[in-house]
Amino acid sequence: MTEHTLFTRIIEGEIPCYKLYENEYVFAFLDINPLSKGHTLLVSKEPAPSIDHLSQDSAAAIGKALPILSRAIKEATGAIAYNIIQNNGREAGMTVPHVHFHIIPKYKESKHVFTWEPKALDATEGKSIADAIQLSLNE
Ligand code: 5GP
């Protein structure tokens, strides 16, 4: 039985949405609280709570759908640019624990920003974290 997240209920038509696209693995619709005109959510039908739990088939389908949707959104809205944002975990800003990507168009007049405060990578830390991640990848 499919786990009933909010997005599963939208996918199954229990909750109405402005649907844009659907195939065997993914479903796309307009965000109910858009940051800009055309703000879209691309959701995996598989109700994985974060991307590290997602199957390779669903991940591949999302990878294929993102450029298709992005092109259509750009063309239909006249956006000059767009951000693709994907949150995983409540602490990272995820409010619906079901894998989804935001496609957020940017217009000349857009004011929305994503806070980003980068610091230069420390060489010692860079080496140790790269080693640790490579080790996990090889497990
Ligand atoms: P998150 O914060 O988890 O990355 O994004 C969840 C998104 O889902 C939010 O941008 C929110 O506006 C959107 N959302 C929440 N509930 C609904 C709903 O019932 N319908 C639609 N279309 N979007 C929703």
C-alpha cells in the first residue's frame, strides 16, 4: 500500500492541484504558495522521505523530467532564469517529507533571494571530508 503523504494525496487526485505533467514515476503541479509565477513542484510518485532514500528508477525519471519541465516553464512564462531547489529533512527547510524539486522562475522584476553565506574551504577539512565521502561511496 502506498504511504499517504500530502503529495501522494495530490498525485491520487484526492486533493486538487494545477497538474502540469505525469508519467509512471513523476508528477508535476503548481505550488500552492508560489515564490513567483509558474513555481512548480516535481514530485516522485515513490513516497521517499528524502532523496537518499529514492530508487534509481525514480531518480532517473526525475533527472529526465527536470529539463523537459524547465524548458516548458521558461517558454510559457517568459522567465529569464530559474532556480531548482530541493530540500531534504525538516532542518533543511523540507515541510512535506516526500521527495520533490522546486522549479522557481526568475523574472526581471523578481525580488526573491536564497540566502547563501559561503566561506572558503579549509584545506585540512576539505581533504578529510572528501576522504570520508569517498569511503562511503565505495562501501
Ligand atoms: P518544501 O518546503 O517541503 O521544500 O516544499 C513544500 C512545498 O509544498 C511548499 O512550497 C508548499 O507551498 C507546497 N504545498 C504544501 N501544500 C500544498 C498543497 O496542498 N498543494 C500544493 N499545490 N502545494 C502545496
